[in-house]
Amino acid sequence: MTYENHECNKLFCAICKQNRDVGILCYMRPLMDALPFAGDKLLYVFYDFETTQNMRYLDKATLNVPYLVCEQQFC
């Protein structure tokens, strides 16, 4: 283990691989510069459903009724 990048009063974050102030937490890994499957074609699909819960299904349950559906895809 090397200490050449050590900074006093900072912790090394295993997620972003940088020294961070105490109390600063990283929750998401940074995006990779390269695609995970360089030779394969990838298709990304993002979607979102906006719903209402106004319709009563049972005495203690309601039904989610979509009123807006959004989808986007790219390669």
C-alpha cells in the first residue's frame, strides 16, 4: 500500500477513488469513460409512469391509473 496520495484529515473514498473531507459521502460511482462491452451494440431505455390513485380498488386499496407514460431510448 502506498501513501504518496495521502492527505491529512481526509479519508479515501472507495467509490470515487479520491481523498474527501470527513463527512462528505459519495453515493454513486462516476460514469466509466469506456462502454462495458466495446464490441457489442447497446440500447438504453428510460421510462417513467405518472399515475393517480383516485380509483378505489378495495376498501383499503386504490388502483394506480397511468395518465402520462414517457419513454426514451438511445444507442
